[in-house]
Amino acid sequence: MKMPMMSVVDNLHNVRARIAAAAAACGRAPDAVQLLAVSKTHPPEFIRTAHGAGQRAFGENYVQEALAKMERLRDLELEWHFIGPLQSNKTRAVAENCDWIHTVDRERIGRRLATQRPRGLAPLNVCIEVNVSGEASKAGVPPDEALALARTLAPLPGLHLRGLMCVPAATDDGARQRQAFRTLARLQQELNNAGLGLDTLSMGMTADLEAAIAEGSTLVRVGTGIFGPRAAAGPGP
Ligand SMILES: *Cc1c(COP(=O)(O)O)cnc(C)c1O
């Protein structure tokens, strides 16, 4: 299932056009929405190709896989986002090597990241993952616990709390997609009304980025749309 390299560049242009069209459709500036290229399970050469086409921010879900790619791509200036579930014994690798983490949903993980973030680096950008669909199997804090977690994390040195993130239950129903994203957007508004000053809504993937942008997404996480189908589930967290 290896894709020719040209497709990565073509796909990237296509995704950028989708983002611009979705932003225009609701009167937002195209650069109001950042594109995170989700490269999990794909080889470093795909990242290099995307970088050549101007992409700088990449998302990975598995710590070991991310570290291996960082090592191979040291010569490039890249922004690394960790977007997978994180166990407490892997926090140090993220604190020391990533620019962002989107999946903090426990105080303990946030405190470890804060402590382990090297003081010579800029604070680690953090999003709190929220379980907007209420599925028992899903990661993320319940919406009614997000404010308390945000208040705990916001003052920690070593962290810069940026916003909220969600991965809603998959559905083809555009109205239901928007409803889930609206839940996250409203929650962000509530937290900001409480003084949190969050500027990032990490929501929207290949299948639903238009719905997410219509509800105020500032960062879409796109894998398949750029790099093609993933052959395997990856090496595990
Ligand atoms: C894999 C993944 C994505 C990208 O999903 P696509 O459907 O391939 O665009 C986005 N966010 C998270 C958290 C992921 O795990």
C-alpha cells in the first residue's frame, strides 16, 4: 500500500484547499486554522516530502515511533505534536522532545510533564482531551471535569495550557459531527469566561474537518487525507 511520493504533495495541496474552502464558507480567514499532518505509521520519508511542500507540524501517536522519526529527521526544523494516549512511564520522552501534547486528561500526567519539561525549552503546549461523545471506551475527561483540570494545569511552570481537543465518535452524519464539535467549542468558551485564556480548539480529522472548522476549530489533525491509508495500527503505545 505504498503511495508514490508525489501523492503526498498533491494530497497536502488538496487538504489545504479543503481547509481554505471550509474557512471561507463560514467567513473565517484561511490562516485561522492550522494544519497538523498526522504521520503515525508512515515512514520518515513521507514527512520529509511533506516538509519539502511547506508542512512543519507533524503529529504522532506512539512514543517509540515518534522518537525514531525525530532521530532520522534531525536535519529538518519540525514541530512535533504528541496526539496519542500517554502512559505515565512515557511522559519524560514527550516532555523532552515534543512541542505540543493534545491528549492530557489526568492531573497526574500533566504534573509529570510539567516537572520533566527541561527548563531550557519553551513551555510544552498542552491541550486537554475531552470525551465529548460520552463513549465509555474513549479517552478524555468528561466535559464537566474540564474546568477543574484546566485550573490545575494552567499555573504549572513548564506547561502552556493552550486549549481543548476531542475525537468524537465517528459518524457520516454532518449534523451529529457538528454537534460534537459545538460541545467542545462551548466548553472552551465556558473555560475562557472563567478566565483560562485558551486559544486552541484541536478538532477535526480527514473525514470531518469541514464540520470542525464550521464550529471554530483552530487546528485540524489530518492523517489519511495527506499520507493515505495506514497499513497497520502501529507498534503500540
Ligand atoms: C490518527 C489520528 C488522527 C488522523 O486521523 P485521519 O482520519 O487519518 O485523518 C487525528 N487525531 C488523532 C488523535 C489520531 O489518532
